[in-house]
Amino acid sequence: MEYIIGTLLALAVSIFATVIGLDRDRAFYPTVTIVVASYYGLFAVMGGSHEALAAETVVIAGFILLAALGFRFNLWLLVAALAGHGVFDFFHGHVVSNPGVPAWWPMFCMTYDITAAGYLAWLLGRSVLPARIQQAAGAA
């Protein structure tokens, strides 16, 4: 069930963002990436584990960096970041011991992330969104 809900929710959010124009702004998918990555920090706080929070913070910082670089330079980095977070979800329990993570979360988040990455790749491939920042005429 987690897989179905993750997929359907990612599609619903992504399609809604496209229909109303939220994803016309380059900041939408970087923001999604930052929010998705930050949930494990929330779970560490809920689980009362300082060790988990420290470990999760390192991972969160990496995804924030990828989100910032993708926003600034090329949205294809966000496709990689979202898909990479999906892979991280698959292995999360073997990498970080976080007592606050619900048992169903990694499967849900993995499918959400991979679906969102696929949708963003589809938008970029169709040139619906420009992958790179448009340079002004005469800019270096």
C-alpha cells in the first residue's frame, strides 16, 4: 500500500503543480527535495535520538547542497537528487538507526521520490521547464 500511495501522491502533487503553474518557478523541485530530505531529521527528533539526528543532519545537508546546486545551475541535478534520495530510502535502515521512522515510511518515501524524479525528468525532457537558467542577452 505504501508504494501505491507514494506513487499516487507524487503524481498528484506534481501534476497539480504543473496545472496551476507552481513548477514554472525553478524553486519548486529544489524545495521539494529539501523538504523530502528533512523528514528523517523530524523523525529523529520524534524518536528522541541525538545520534540519529546528527547522522540525518549530515545526509540532509548533502541533499540541501544538491538542491541549491540544481536550482542554481541545472535542474537535472534535482532529478538525480530525488532519485538518489529514493535509493537512500531503500537502504536507510541499514545506514542510520533512527527509532522515530515509521515502518512504512521508507517504502512510501522511496516511491514518492522516484516518481517525482521521473516526472521532473519528463518535464525537462519535453522542455516544459528549462534545465538551465536562461542567460540575459550579452551575459557571460
